[in-house]
Amino acid sequence: MAGLRAGKAERAPLFASIAAELKREIASGRFAQADLLPGERELSEMLEVSRTTLRRAIAGLVEEGVLVHRHGAGTFVRRNPPRVEQPLSRLTSFTEDMRLRGLAPSSKVIEQGTFLPTPEESMMLDIALTEQVFRLERLRLADEAPMALERAAVPLRYLDGGELGGSSLYAALATAGFRPVRAIERIRAVVVGAAQAALLGVPEGSPTLDIQRVAYASDGRRVEFTRSVYRSDTYDFVAELTLSPGARARTEGAIR
Ligand code: GLP
């Protein structure tokens, strides 16, 4: 590998050319088997640089989103996450969405428990500030790749004793007899801050989609308010658009 470095622009700092070299190696599939980078000692010998320079190069690549540190496991190459097409007309859960596409859904719980609602939750769920909600904040993954961060609030009375049981919130709501049948979703573009970027495995300031969902049970009661941050490189939201019946009749009339 060291040979590849010869003839590099002389003024580029060494760590930057090491980072570029590592990037080329990754692109060529060098670490593809396990996606795990060799240890620091091995890598610094391989690249013939000091560990300090190597660390700076790796830190830059983590910042760029090319590599990710996994606590206690090492530094990994970040492979492209699956790209998902999500119809905007179907009310499904994350678990269902991923399974439909043959991807394995999983979640990392960031926070869960029973709390009094925030003023926003109480307003969106149309409940009193004194009514308890079950709050669940999770990192959602598909085939181990982070896809979204979700913070859901559900009035406690719609979950059997506030127990989530399995890993699907909608399955828990269904068990309690309150499977959402309708939802209103609001989607906005936002750039992600440092903490959320680290969890999602994207560089700080990346574009993301901020999605709010209010879901209703069949009797019209609001059973869920969720704020999600979806990686914009993993989701294409697709909506089907149709003419209003009046406009359609006019169009067909004009064609005849
Ligand atoms: C989607 C929705 C969330 C909903 C979740 C339930 O991700 N954006 O509003 O809470 O599905 O998913 P699951 O049943 O897998 O927990």
C-alpha cells in the first residue's frame, strides 16, 4: 500500500493522504470480507505511518461517514444502507415495512418508560397533561444498518400495562386492541445535529427527514404521536397523485 502513496501532492498533510489511501483501499474492496478495519498496530505498520497520524486519518473518515466506530468492537467500513421505497398511502409499521422488503428489522432502545406527556405530546394526542404516556425512543435498523430515530408517545391506557412485549409498537397496540387504522403524517427536511448524526451513522449536518405521525384507532381516538428522523439516503417516499373527480370528468369530457 505504501507504494500507492508515492508522488502524492507534497503539501497535503500526511494524515489526509493516509485517509485518501484508506478510502481507495475501501473502495477497492480490501476490507470487504468483515468490513472490519485491522487493528491500529497492524494498520500503522501496513501504511508505514505513526499511530497518531493514523488516528487523525481515521477520525476524519469517521467524520465523513466512511468509517464507523462500534463501541468495543472496532472500526468498520460503513457500507451503503439499504434503500427503501415507502408508499405514502399505506399505514404500516417499521417492522412490517422492513420484513416486506426482505430486510431484518431491529431496534436499539435509547429510552423507554412511563412519563407525564410534554405539552406537545398532550396536544398532539389530545390528552390531559396529567395522563400518563408510554414513551419509547429507538434507533431503528434494517440488516444492522441505522435507518431512523423514532420517539413515540402512546397514552398508557392503550397498551396492556405499558409492556411492549416484543419489539414492535404496532404489534403491542394490536394486542391491546388499538392497532392504528389511520394516520396523519407531516414530513419536513432538516439537517441533523451531532448527537443524532452519530447514532444514525451519518456526518453531522447531513440532510434528513423529520416525520411526525399522529395515528388513530378505529374509534377515532389518537393512540400514537411519533417524531422520527429518517436518513434521507435510505428512504424514497412515494405518493400516488390522482385528479379530483370533477377535474377528471372535465378532462375526459375534453378528450371525447
Ligand atoms: C413507523 C412509524 C412510526 C411507528 C412505527 C411502529 O416507523 N414511522 O410512527 O411508531 O412504524 O413500528 P414498530 O411496530 O415496528 O415498532
